[in-house]
Amino acid sequence: MSLPARARRALSLPFAGIGVLLTACGLQPGAADSGDGPLVLGFVNGGGTQFHTCLQRSVEVTAKNNFAKLVTANSHQDAATELSNIEDMIGEGVDAIILQTVSTDALKKDIAKAEAAGIPVFLTSVNADTSDILGAVVVDLEAVGRLDAQWIGEDAAGAGVQVGVVAGAPGAASDLLVGGFTKTLPDNARVVADEPGMYDADTARKVAEKMIQAHPDLDYAFVANEEMAFAVRKAFDTAGGGQVKIVTVNGTDEALVALKDGRFSATVSNSAMNTGELAVTNTIALLTKRKAEKIDKTPIRLITNENADTAPLCCPSGS
């Protein structure tokens, strides 16, 4: 993996000491300055869900706080658009691309395109061959799914139960998430329905309406993000499925309220704010040969009504 010319030149120059790298744990010396001016980072987002919005806001705030210029684009869950966005970032002459991919299948072409232009890629949420990337902040999505499944196992307490799954978009994050969930469910918990909600509330609502009609005795539903989960909750309740306990993912403020009032039973926090902060600070550190984990991890945590008050923030203030 090669570094862009501006970043390579920066490594040969003494550090000017004009700023700080901000991290969740405090301050570290460092700044996003290449010697030719501020580093320019490209951020290619994968979609428009609340997670994606919070992730982008975190990247924007952290880049600004670290004196880096930022160019952004959104692929809207489309692999072809993602590759086009990578090409646009190359044209912008960015020093590195932070990528929230729409599909792990698309990564190979994305990384190869950027590498041919001498621009390193830093991944969020998923990993790739470490020799091909600058680094990554990884959410262990299979572990996220496992935590929700374990909660169902404990709550069901050995009784035979029916489980529905409202997945995200096929590929990338959703497949890992749902795979971790379904593989961890105990034998007494049977998946009776599994349909993609495409990370879209209206699509998820329609999936839920059909699901509860086909399985009126459904006990639990696993929903791949909280925006969809709210729509699923309304669909179930409207159809007389108020007994269905919903487990989901992200840990937004709205979801914490839903945990407390009983609309949701559990969620798994994987803070977009933490992911965005780590992505920017680690990208800058790795570009300038400072100490940072090449493959870092976003902390995850099972949240219920019992510990909702201590859940980590999902979004930067004002998002």
C-alpha cells in the first residue's frame, strides 16, 4: 500500500506542533498538517440512516478539531456509486479515503482503484486484507448479533419461541450482523421469518406487517437498526402483535427512551460517534507515522432498560 505524495513528504519534515489529536481518552500531540498545508481527507459514507448521519457528523467534527480538510460523498447503498465516489475522491487529490462501504464485495475494486492512484483507504465498520489498507475501525458485527441473541436465550428461559428477523440490505454489515444473531440463538428459538428491510423504515414496516400476519404468535423480532425497529414496533402493535419483544442495534437516544417505556427490549450500542472519532484520529496518526492501532475496535455493549442511563453517546452533540 502506498501513501499519497503529500503524506509522504510530511514524513520527511519535522512536526510543526500546531495542534492536537483529539481522542475519547484525552489529548495527544499531533496535527493533520502535511507541511504543504492541512491534510485533506475524503469520507465516503454508505447510506442515510441515523447511524450513517451520526458517523458523518462525528467524522466532520473530529476532522475540524484536528485541522484536517474534509471532502464527503454518499453512496446511498449502491456499489457502483461507491466506486464512482472513490474516483471522485482521487480527482480531488485527497491524502486518504475513509470508507463506510455498502458491500464487502465492492471493497476489492474500491481499494484497488485508490491504491493505483497512491491514495490509502481507511475502513469503518468492516475489515479487509491489512496489507491493502491504511487501517480500520471495526465493529464486531457478529458479536453485536450474538449479544441480542443471547438476551433472547436468557429471556425465553428454555421455552419454545418464534423469532422474526428484519435484516438490513443484503451484503456487508447486515449479513455479518444477522449471521451472528441466528447462529447464536438457542435450539428452543426458531427463526420463522427473515426478510430484508433495506435500512428503510417504510420497507421495514411492510415486512413487519406481512410477518405478523403470517406468524401472529411471534415472540421476538431482531431488527438490524433502530429506525426500522420503530416502524416494526408500530406495525406489530397495529396488527395486535404487542406481545412481540424487539431487539435491535445502535443505541440512539430515541432507542434508549423506547427501552425505558417497553417498546424495545434490548439494543446493542456500537457508537457511531466513537467510530467516527477513531477513524479520523487513527487515519491522521497512521498517515504521519504516529502511534495508533492499525485495526481498532468500536466498543459494543448490550443495553436494556436496566442500564440505559449509562449507555454511551451515539451521536455528537447537536446531531
